Amino acid sequence: MARRAALGLILVLMSVHAAGSARAAAPLRLGYSDWPGWVAWQIAIDKGWLREAGLDVKFDWFDYSASMEAFAAGKIDGDCLTNGDALVMGAGGARNVMIMITDYSNGNDMIVARPGIKSLKDLKGRKIGIEVGLVDHLLLLDGLKKQGMTQDDVTLVNSKTNETPQVLASGQVDAIGAWQPNSGLAMKALPGAHPVYTSAQAPGLIYDVLTVNPATIAAHRADYIKLIKVWDHVVSYINDPKTQDDAVQIMSARVGLTPEKYQLLLAGTHLISVAEGKKIFVRADGLGSLYGSTQNADDFNVRNAVYKQPQKIDGYIEPSLTAAQP
Amino acid sequence: MARSTLFRVLRPLSPRAKFTIGILAFVLPVGVWSLVSYVPAVWHPQIMITDAASVSYLDVGSHMARDAFDSEVADARQEGRAPPKGVRANPIYLPSPGEVLKAFYTSFTTPPETKDGQWLHQSLWHSIRIIFWGYVISSLIGVPLGVLCGAYAALGRVNEPFIEFFRYLPAPAFGALMVAILGIYDGPKIAIIVIGTFFQQVLIIANTTRKVDPALLEAALTLGTRSRQLLTRVVVPAILPDLYRDQRILLGWAWTYLIVAELIGTTSGITWFITQQARYQHFPNVYAAIAMIGIIGLGTDMLLAVLGRRLFPWDRSLAKFA
């Protein structure tokens, strides 16, 4: 009796497992999540451009951090991340290389202050609700640095990014740091609240990328090159005024927003075409280059003890696939 | 008189009283909710703007605290500008029962907007399947193991201290490990339900087994029952009604792990709906989905209770309180 039950269980487990791995056997499997620069892939998926290009690629939708878990476990071949988080994942043992840049945040990330605070300078000695160690913490430090201030000049209150609208509205902090839609919702929840620093003032501080398992590059080099070409098509489809409405329609449907509201999120995202991507892949200091930006993120991560060992930036960047585009 | 019949220790209610009070159990909380939602004097700490007038930073439909609104109106009046207008409102985190009821309907009738999207009933069905398999797998091992641990003290001693320890570990913390072993689709989600249910199950069922009436065992032994038969012919039948009730409680337990389980791997099921609607602050939809889970859970349990009365007509406690 017990033996039969155990056998049944094993069969059930095996079939569940087989269902998972059978689906996962052939195609390239990539993860994406809720950020305008990555939701853009939905256009290529819905329009059938991937198949048209002769690609066998399967995009799976994840919660952002769940996508990192899936990549770290080797269950997907590539994932859409920020360049800083690509380092975090690599430092944790999940080797990955960034092969293309999807976008940079161009205003979607904000430091939002309550009414009465006019600039970052006014935040001296005040409390700021922010998720410590994440990108908007980096944004805040960048802004403070430009004012000749440091983190010691303010008090950070560690808050979940999803909850920052309520945190600001509670009146217990003077500002919050968050990305869209949270930053926009924070301003809605506390009328008069306004951004005092945004990622539009620090373009390239945070690049969003497609990063892949280095072991897949040899076998799938041609596929990745085709995929980057499809991306270029996506960017021009979104940027072309004639097709933009259709593009926004597809993207907003993916996340359950109205197209009008989605237009705002898209405005704060600077999508990167292949031509522009080629320039960003050129090695240089400063935020105009993926190398400089990633070095900056590495310094930040080490300083904030996200991980201990500084990462070798070169090993994380593979410009040849973008460079191979016509 | 009415009072003396209602409040008597351990006395069952008359069928009519039982029905009425059962209805009241739902009417009362919904009544409080309606009161808070529809009677502005009760709470309504905010103002929803209906006309921004001369205040540039206000939008129609946005909410602000009442005192801040009052000071804006006072400022505008003093400077001779048109004052903004608004109505008292609750924070958007607390939608009214009417809004939630409407969302309940519309969320089922709204077609999926993407090509590979799912209707809400498909998402719900997916979630139910996750629960079902998690619960079945857990029960296949947990029930026999629980009975054995309860029946044989040595087996109980071998298993229970560790299980007792393990049941405190948070099941969601095993998410990453389960993804590594079982992939990104349904496997790890089912595994989290199993981890969340199994350890409680073994302990609860072992305890139930120990409560078997010793008089039954003595009688069986006197009649010459062998040790093996004692378990299958006496102990198991004796505890069956209680075991059934334990299993009902554990099914509810499995449901509580659904939301964390479905966040692991690819986002799916009702959790996808709830988290996505919450992220963009469509709270009526969120509450509607929460209500759906409650209705499915309560519905299943009531069904199982009726079935239980059919299966175990001799069990008094089921008849009385189920």
C-alpha cells in the first residue's frame, strides 16, 4: 500500500518534471519582467517577428527577482536586468554576460520630495525612504554627490519600493526614491509632491540589458545576432509616430494599464537602437559607456556590501554581438 | 427567553437560528465595511479632487489629505482665486463594496488583452490545479506517515522531533532551491504547497491517531486481533471521521501558501492577477480576487462537510458543528 503510494508519487513528480523540461528542451529561453524597456519584447512576440526571423525563442514572464532566481538556477538562458543587478547575480555565482542594451531610465526613476522641499539641498538632515542597495539608492547618491553632499548628510529609511507611495504619504519621511509606476503613484498619493532629482539628469547611470549565460553564446551566436536585429525593429516600431499607438497598445495590455497611462512610463524610458547601442558598448569612463556605468555600479555595490569582491567588468560585457549588426 | 435558548453551554442551535446567525456572520462585517465606505462622517480622511480650479498641481481624480485641501481652499479664497473643489473620500486602498462587486463581475468578463493572455477563470483554474496537486502529493505521504507515527511510538519518536523542527521553517524560503530542482513552471509551486502542508499534516494526523479510544483496542485484542490487523481494521476505521476533518483543515492550510508559491518561477494563476493589479493600484480588482479565493475555499469546505456527513453518519461532532 505504502509502496504503491510512493510509486504514484514518483510518477506524479516525474511527469511534472518532464512537462517542465520537455518544454524547456529546444528553444532559447529568456526571462522578462515589468519594465517598459523589457515589456517592449511583447511587440516582437505578438507580431510573430521572432518566428519570422527564424528564431526559436521562448520568453517567460517573471517577477523581477524571480527571474534572477530562475537564471541563477540555470533554468533560463538569458534575462533582462539592470547592469548593476547583472553584477549582483554574477557575484553570487551565476556567470552572465551582457550582449545588448535595451534602454536606460530617462526620468522613470525619481527622488520625490514632499511639498515644501525645493531641491536635493533641502534634504540635508532629513529622512528619505528608499530601498537600500537598489538602483534608486544609487540614483540618490549620484544626485547628492552633484550637490557636494554624501549619504551621511541624510538619514535613509529602508522601505520597499512598492510601498514608497504610502511611505511618503504617511508624512514620516521627507522624500522617497522609486521608479515608475511607484514614483508617479507617490506624487498622486501626496499632491504637491514633486521630483527633485530624476534619472533624466543622470542618463546612463542605470542601463537595462539582456544578459545571457556565457555557455550559450558559442552554440547560439547566430540566434543572438538575429534577436538583436529583431530588437532594432521593435525600437523603430515604438519610436515611429505612425506605429507608436499600436506599440503602446500591445505593451499596456501586457501589464494591464490603459495606453494613455502607459505612454507616461514609456516617456521616462530611453529605448536604445542598435546604432546607439554600438556607441555605448565602446569602452570609456563615465556613464556614456556601459563599461563606465557598470564600473560605477560595481563600486556602489561593494561600498554598500551588496557583495564583497569587486567584479571584473570586462568579463560581464560582450560587445561583439551588437557590433556584428549591419 | 430567546437569550436563554441561544446561550447554553454546548447546546446545538435550532436549524432556524443556525441559518440566521450564519447569514449574520457575513452581513455584519459587510455592514461595517459599507458604513465606512458610504457614510462620509465615519472615516473618509481624504478629499478626491473634482475640479482643480486655480491650483496647478492638482489633478481631477487625485486624492489629498483633508487638512491640506482645506488650507489650499483657504489660500485660494484669500488671494481671490477660484478654490478647488472635491468630495470626501476614503484612501484608494479601501474600495467600497459596490466597486468590489462590480470588479468581481468585470474581471471575469474582460477578455485577455494579449495573445497569450488568459481569462480570469483560466488563471483561477490554474491556481486550483496547483493546490490540488500540492495537497494530493502531501497527503499521499503525510497521511500514512502520520497514522504510523501515531500508532507506533518508535516511529513517532524517529520522525516527529525533526518534523516538529522543520515545520517552523518558512516554506517560501525554499523557492530558489525548488526552482533549481524542478524548473520554472508548476513544479516548484506545487513543491512549496507540499512543504507548507506536509509537516503540519504528519503531526496533526499522528495526534489524531493517538486519540483513538483505548477501549476499542482492548476489545479487539481480547477478540484475538493480530497486530497488523489492529492498525488496518481498528485504528484507521476508528479515526476516519477525525482524519477526514483534519484533512479539511489542511486543505485550507494549503490555500494559504498559494500566493507565495505562485510568485516562484514564471508568474501565473490568480497571483499574477492580484500582484499586477496591486502594482498599478487597481484595488477593487485586488479585493475581488481575494474574495474569489475565499469563496472557492469556503465552497469546497462546505461541500466536503456535506460529503463528510454522508460518509460518516455515525459521527456526532460532524453533524452538530459542520
